[in-house]
Amino acid sequence: METLAYAEFRADGTETAPLTWAQHVMWRAAALDTSNRHHLFMNLRRTVPVSTRVRADLASVTRAIGMLVSRHGSLRTRVRSVDGVTQQETASVGRLPLLVTESDGDPVEAAQVLAGRLADVAFDHAAEWPLRVGLVLAEGRVRQVVLVFSHSTVDAHAADVVLRDLRLILLRGAIATPPGPQSVQVARDQHGVDRHRSDRSVAYWVRQFGRLPDESMEPTRSELDPRLHRGVLVSSAIDAATRLIAARHRVSVSAVLLAGVTALAAGESGRETCGLFNMAHNRFRTEYANAVANLGQIGFCVLDVVDRPSFVDLLSRVWRASLDGYRHAYYEPAAMRGKFEELGYEYATAFLPHYYFNDVRLPGGGVTETVAMTQGELRAAMGRSTFSWTRGLDRASWHLLTHVTDEPGAVGITLSIDTRFRSPESVEPFLRNLEQLLVTAAFRDVPWPWKPR
């Protein structure tokens, strides 16, 4: 049985602001290609188990949700067009609907099903609050809270901040410290004091791009519909292997995955210099550590592999290069586009020969704990990995894109390929080879050409 409850929120005054730099990119891209709207505005879904130490009756949890939305303006911010100008508006008062589900079975499983239902429907960013909440009840207590965030005002890091605050409110009843910057404040900073940071990032991109060979890609195959085909490998083996490698070499698990993708892609192409584009959360600045906004922007770095390094050497280079790219991923998109066009580049196609990587999992820090698994156990786990196709894309700025997501007890790797340059039949082998490479690298170094064994 399902019913609706409502969490009331209240804050000081209505606020308006221009779009943030990240929002600008999303709305511009959606306007240019409406068919990719689902991918651009990918909803973030999370589930929170409710501790047995807290009051978990429906009324108490509803009040906690209301306090959470009152605390974070980004959770009550809608994006609207006013006189032809797109802007964001934060409401001061309102009610957030909560979908309440009674569960007779496993509350965790019920929460996962509910999260999927809530996340599969696109948000109406002008009319709807950018947060959907579901509550799973069992035996009169709320056992699970389901939250689905619109990517319009919240990125993966911000979602983690919100989840942390929800747990504290449920446990303590309140939070004494003020919240981090919200979406409208970030927008004001970016349209004011942060412009000098943008100038430095634009200059860095131009320098780095100049290191790449002058190359273009001409279609080698007939374009399919949709142009980009996307396959997903869900693998507990990759999850464990990347954690083992990251702990041993004191890098992030994202860097391990980026190194693996780079090794296979560069090995196939024979390139000596690779352009890597990855999504940065832009939390290097102390004041933005707890920001609840969409700060994600694309970072860029260049990697030389002319000497054909081993996988361990490649990993250290990727780690250093990606950190440099992250530090220069904070920029005004119009200024970046304008500078490249001023230098004679076709901005829409300049990045096509290179690789894009985006890890949207919950933040887990730079170094993760050691996983206790043997090589035999990891190879056995590979047999439980599953591959499937997912919704394709009509347009992208790169010919090969990788997205990483959380899956129960595993990691999901989505590979998107431009069918003008690669066949759909290459997707699953690429992902299976990535899995095998990382499992091998978890126990020994792998020399170039980084072929999995």
C-alpha cells in the first residue's frame, strides 16, 4: 500500500540567481540536442537505512525531511525561464511530497525498487522540487529513506553531504553548524569573484591542448541509430580489484579505473599522447567542501605514453595528471568555448579523438581500505559479472566515454562508443578485457601493451 505525506519547509526569503557554470553547460547542451536530455539530467538515487537508535515513526521522519530541505536551499531550487532568461529560484516556504510504502518483505529490497521507480521519471525543473523522497515502513517504523536528486542543483558529492546531514538530523534532531554554500550562492560567486580562476583554467586548457598531435577523426563506419551505443558491465571483481590496487599504490579507485580504460584505449590506437577528459567535483576549495550544488565540470589532462610504461607506471602518471586536470576544471564555459574558437578550433568536434571518464559513485576518499580477496576468488567473481545494453545517445563530444556507478556489492561500468568509429560488437569485449586487466593488475604489474591474461 502507498500513501502520500508532506514535509513542510521554511527558510528566509526567496532567492534568485543566474545559472551556475555547470548548469549552463547542461541547459545549453539540452537545448542543442533534446534527445540526450535523459542522459544530461541523469537522476541521482540514494537509499538511507534508518538507525534503530532514532525515533523512526512517520511523523518524526517527515519532520526531519522538512528540516533537511529547510537547511539546504538547493533542495528547493527550481530552474525557470523568465522573459527568455533562464535562472534559478530558491523558494522560502513549501511542501515536499513523500511517497510512503508499507513493506511486508525486505525493506532494503523495497527501497531499491522504489528508488528505481522514482529515478526513472525525468524532473520538471521549472515546476518540481529537485528532490523526490520515498519512505519504506515496516511494523510501524520507517526503515529506509529513498532520495532521488535532480542533477540540476545537486551533484554526487553534494548528495553525500545531504545524506550525512539527514543521518545527523534523524539522530540528534538538529544540526548546529551552518550549511555549506548552496546553488544560488555558487552562481553569484562564479559570475563575480571567481572569474579570475576561470581565466587561469582556460589558459591551462589551451597549453595542454597544444601538446596533443593535430589529428581529426573521419568516420570509418556507417552511423547507426542512435549514434552512440552503450553497454554496461556490472562487476564485483572490478570493485574489489580497484580497491586492492588503490590501497597498494595510495591512489583513488577512480584513478585505477581511468588508468585501465586509458591502457586499453591507447593500446588499441597505438597513440603516444592521450587526451583525457574527466568530471571534476570542484571541491578543492575549502569553502566548497560542503557545498550543496552542482559544481561538476569537465577536467582535462594530457598523458604521454611514448615510452610504453608498465601499468604501475601508467597508474602513477594518470594519478598526477588527473589531479592537475581537476585543479583546472573550474571555468566559465562561454569563455572556454570562445578562446578555443578564437584559436581556430571547431569546439564541437575538437575533443572527439580523445577519451571521457566520469565516476559518479558516492565519494570515498583518495585511498580505500584493503580488500581481503585472493586471486582465485577475484577470478571466480568475474564469472558472476553481467553485461547488458542500455539506452543509447544521439550525440557526444568524444568517440569513447566511460561512466562508473555504484551497484549493490559491485561497480557498474558503462561504455559508450560512437558507431561511426567503433562497432557495437566491440563494447562487451572492451569491458571484459578491462575487468581482466584490473584483476591481473591487482596481484602483479602488467607490462605494455597491457594485454590482460
